[in-house]
Amino acid sequence: MAQKINILLAEDDKNLGVILKKYLETKEMPVTLCADGAEALKAFKEGNFNFCIFDIMMPLMDGFTLARAVKKLDKRVPIVFLTAKSDQKDIIEGFKLGADDYITKPFSMDVLVLRIQAIYNRTMINAPAPTSFKLGSFTFDAPRHLLVKGEERRKLTSKEADLLLLLCENMNETLERSVALNKVWYEDSYFNARSMDVYVTKLRKYFKDEPNVELANVHGVGFKLLVKS
């Protein structure tokens, strides 16, 4: 299943921000809208974003400062700057920070969508698959099979880790039972299905005291790992 483009949008113009958010969401791109750079940085630290759109002139923290902070956290995440400025020095500064594009207002929404899709496809082709996932107050280190919360570390079994990784890769979307069985157990059979249910129950217990994480059953279809940002 293709991963959705999950966008962090920082725009202090409320009207433009709301319009852009609504339009992108009609294109099946979830958007978290923040009114300033400080709010956006907090959201990035707490969420799971794979694309950023930042206005440059914002209160509390400007777009360039925000981009520097975000790139320290994730060098791979694409960033597009939106600005009313067309000064060449600002454009150069943006690209030096690792920006993938620079769009001057006013702009065409359709063109922006095409640019987002092109940038995302280009950057994700060569980007390694994520190996660490933020799940509420937990961090899942997939290669090491570790579920970490503060100083607590839980070593998962191979099956637990493989199943949780698959759920994370389909976060907030339905993971079909047959897909999980074939990818983790290599066969969709009655006995493997019962085994998978046991592992789902185990994972659910690990997150039972975490209000921002829920491993839900989707009746007759599969499971959904719901993570609030």
C-alpha cells in the first residue's frame, strides 16, 4: 500500500492556510496546519510527517529557522517554502537550507499539488525505508526490535517486531488480515490467523496505558494502528 503524503503546513495567513489545507485534503493529502514556526516545530517533533510546506515570514519562528530545526531532526523530509518575497538572496538561502522548491505567492493550487507529488516521488525513490516510529510516548526501533518509553525498553520477538513494523508502515490505515498473514507468517491459513490474533493481543497490551495509540479491529477486514499526533 502506497504511503500517503502527510503534510505539515506552517502558514500565518489564516485564510490562505485553511484554503490550502482543505484543497490538499481533497487530493487525499492529510494536512496539519500551524500558525507559526514554533507551533510547527512542536507538531513535527510529535507527529509523523513526510512533507513540509513553510511560509517564510511567520511570528515566533520564521520559516528558515524552522527548516534548520526540522532538518536536524530529519534530513530526508522534503521542504517547500511559500513566500510573498521574490528576492534572489532569500531563494538562495532557502535552497542552501535544503529546500526542494520555492513558490512565490500568489500561486496555482493545481501547480502546487503537481510539484508536491513530483518532489515526493523523487525523494522517496532513493530514500531508505523508515526504521524508527514515534507511537505516542513510545519509540519503536524496528531493526533492534525495541519498544522504548523513557528509560523502559521492551525487547520484542521477531514476529512481534515484524507485525508492528507492518502496522507502522500502514499507520492510521487498515492493514488487511491476509496481507499481514502473507508478509509476516508467509501463509494465510486458519492456524496462522489464530497465531496472529495472539500477537495482536500482545501488542495491544503493550500500548494499553498509552492514550494516543490504539490497535483497533476492523471487523471482517483486518487491523488499524491509530496514532494521534
